[in-house]
Amino acid sequence: MNLNIKNTFTTELPADSNIENSRRQVENAAFSFANPKKTAKPTILHVSPEMTAELNIYEEDLKSEFFKNIVTGNEIYPNTKPFAMCYGGHQFGNWAGQLGDGRAINLFEVEHQNKNWKVQLKGAGETPYSRAADGLAVLRSSVREYLCAEAMFHLNVPTTRSLSLSLSGDNVLRDVLYDGNPAYEQGAIVSRISPSFLRFGSFEIFAARKDTENLKNLVDYTIKHHFSHLGKPSKESYINFFKAVSERTLKMIIDWQRVGFVHGVMNTDNMSILGLTIDFGPYGWLEGFDFGWTPNTTDRQHKRYRYGNQPNIGLWNLYQLANALYPIIEEVEPLNTILEQYKIDFEKQSLQMMKSKLGLVASDEDDLKLIQDLEENLQLVETDMTIFFRKLSDFTDEKSGFQLIINAFYDLENISEDVKNRWNTWFKKYADRLAIERISSEERKEQMDLVNPKYVLRNYMSQLAIDEADKGNYTLIDELFQLLKKPYAEQPENEKWFAKRPEWARNKVGCSMLSCSS
Ligand code: AMP
Ligand code: MG
């Protein structure tokens, strides 16, 4: 294995002068050097061939001890120095101070085909940022992160990527429901890659510490490597940087809304500066369409990060980033203008996205109303989002509309006449609206099927793969990995995954209830 190592982060940004791996506040630094922990018996369970190719790792390398040791933190790649990044963040609406990579260790950067990838291990042991925790990760949360990142990519949602999933061979103690019943679980390590793992919180920490010099260093670094089209450091390029982050964040969230993804912990330390989906924790996929749903039991009371609130939270988080960038811009108005624009763009893009889900190309002044009526109908009784939208592309006429979507209902037998009538009314409006479209129904179906996935990583699917993996059987991980590479394609052999959540999963831990414990 011969990687083209090109480290920019550690060579261009200030390092923590303390090289001890002890928990502490780290000031005047963007990162601390920290080596991964050696593990008892590392075993690779799955590798993403697409991502190894991105790093120029050959197939024969994948079988080597060396590769296994690198992606599990048991060996350090020659002439590289692993490190943990320093960042802060707003958690559930409150400033939480220093957080940082507590269970993530960055290995190195690889340049290949004009792309620079950061390679990071999640669950490879403690760092100066581990606070009261152990820096480790368990199999269940690692399977979920590994599969979901790749699934998101193939859904065309901006995301960090997965490289490998491994067992560490160590046992890790976790209290899954935070109810005082800790138990040992198998330790695991995901290696993940991204052009950058910088978060809003990476900037916030310098602002909070009034370290304007390092704030500027970090912004200059970020613009130079990730927003180079914005030009040299200046007040103007800083404002444009914020504008670009705002636009990317909005785009990502619109995509989440489109596919029914709920991140679960949109704290500012989990918001990528590149607008990528990052840190797959207690995330979930909508089954019944419900703006009020969140998978995260830690957030059950206030539901801050519920599906329908994600766009608002994106904006709230951007306000925090604006505050953090203020010291190098020193003007409120341009930042406010960008934040106001987010709201305008959201309305526009959200309408556009929903129209695309309905196969509407032409413009009609009643489109917003049609969509609002639909969203109301979808929430009358439990109605599966993925199945509904996928089935809708076969719509021909109002008379057969209701019949077309019966598989989307979780309790078909108890659907009232009133609910049925409301659907028939909506389908009548939809049919009338389609009449002003110029494209053929075949074309419409084709376009709708490119934005309405047939297969998503339903929570129970991950759980089935986890239950099997816990018993030492990893075939379902691969089956789902392959399935989710083509989420928009018809895959007749995989029709069983185009189904509602089974009843056993309704109230099961890991399916409907998830916590940050990972
Ligand atoms: P999260 O919201 O799950 O992304 O994590 C919030 C913060 O807690 C981050 O700084 C993590 O690095 C840290 N953290 C979470 N789990 C652990 C763990 N097992 N060991 C050390 N730090 C952790
Ligand atoms: Mg995080």
C-alpha cells in the first residue's frame, strides 16, 4: 500500500504544544496529536471498494495485515502523525464549551486524482477531548454509521463517506437507554473519509475564546483548501465564505427533507462546514410521514431536532456560525442579509423539491396549497413516506389514486370514510394539476423515480443487520450495502425491502428509539 500522503491540516494550522494524551482544555491550537489505541483482535467486517479506489488502495492491499492494522489504529502509517481536532459547539441550544474529537482520530490526508481526502477513525480510543467517556464505539452504532453514510451518498445527499467497518476485539461498556443498566458490547471502529471534518464548532471555539488570530487562520485555511474560488483572504471573501456555507447547509437539509432523513443531533459540533451529513448517531428515517418525529430519545421531550424543524435548526446553527465569524468581519448587515436569504431560499427550494416529488414541472399559483394539503393528508393516519411517493409515480387517474397507495397505510382496515374522501379530493386536484403539464406520464414517472427513493435504510433494517452481526453473521451488512447503492432503481430481487416497518419494530430499541450512547 503506497498512499500519496499530503497533510495540510497539521502542517498549516497550529498544533497543541502539549503532546500528552490527557483530558484537558486545549487553547491556541486547532488539534492535538493523539495515537489510536491498540486493540485486542482487530477484524475487518466490511470495506467500501469505491472508497478504497478513491484513495488508490489496490484490491490486493485490502487483504494485508498492514491495511487491517491501519484502519483499526493498530499501526501508524509511516511518516504520519495522528491527531484529534479541537472544536466546541452548541448542544441542544446551549453553548457547551470545548468538545472536540473525543472518539475520533484523524490519521492522514491522501491526495489522489486531484482530490484530497481526510482519513479518520471513529472509536479508536481516547484523546484530550474525550472528557468523561472512553473514546470507543460499539458495533451497533458503527454498523449504522458505516451503512448510512454510503446510503446517503447514493441518494445524492451530500455526506462524509465510509471506508471500512471493523471489530476491535475489545468489549465496551454501554448503558444504551441511560437507565442504569450498562452491559458489555463488542467494540468496533469505522474508518471514514471526507474532504474535511471541520464543523461549525471548529470556528465557534476560537470565537468563544476570543482567539481572533486562530479564527482567522482557520478561515483562511478553509477558504484556501475548500472554497478557493472565493479568492484571497479579505472581508469580502469571509462574507462570501459564510454565504457559501449557508447555501450548502440549506441544500443538504432540503435533501434530508426529500428522502425523509432525520439527523437527530443537529448540534453545531455536528454541522459540517462543507454542508455534508456528518456524525451518524441517533438518526432515523421517516416511516409514517410526520413533521413532529425524532428518533432520538434524548430529545423526546422538546423534539428540537424533529423532522419538520431541521430547516429552522439549520438556520439557528448558521446564526451561531455568523456570531463566530463576526470578529473577522465586524459588520452585522452582510451576515444578516445572508441569514435572511436562507429563509427566502428555503421557501423557494422547498417548494421546488416537493414539486419534483410530485412530478410537477410547470408553474401554477396553487402548487403550494396542493403540497400543504398533501402534507396534511399524509399526517391524518400513519402513512409511509417512502412507499407513498414511490407509488405516486404510477398515478394515472383520480379514480384509482387511493387504491394505488393502500400499501402505504399502516392500518388500512381502520381507515375512515372521511380520510378516504380527503384522499379522493386530493387526487382529484392532483389529476387536474397534472393536466397542465406538458410531459408524458412516462417521462414524469422517470423523473419522479429519480428523486423518490424506493429503498432507504429503514431503522429496522439496520437493526436486523446489527442483530445478525452481534451473532457473528455479517451477510446482511453486505446485502444492505449493495441494495442501497441503487436506491432509485427497481430491484425486483429486493422487493422485500420495499415494505413498511414490521410491527415488531414499532417500539423496539434501535428501531424507533435511539440514544446518543454509541
Ligand atoms: P456527538 O453529539 O455524539 O457527535 O458527540 C458529542 C461530543 O461527545 C463529541 O465531542 C464527541 O467526541 C464526544 N463523545 C461522544 N461519545 C464519546 C465517547 N464514547 N468517548 C469520548 N468522547 C465521546
Ligand atoms: Mg459529533
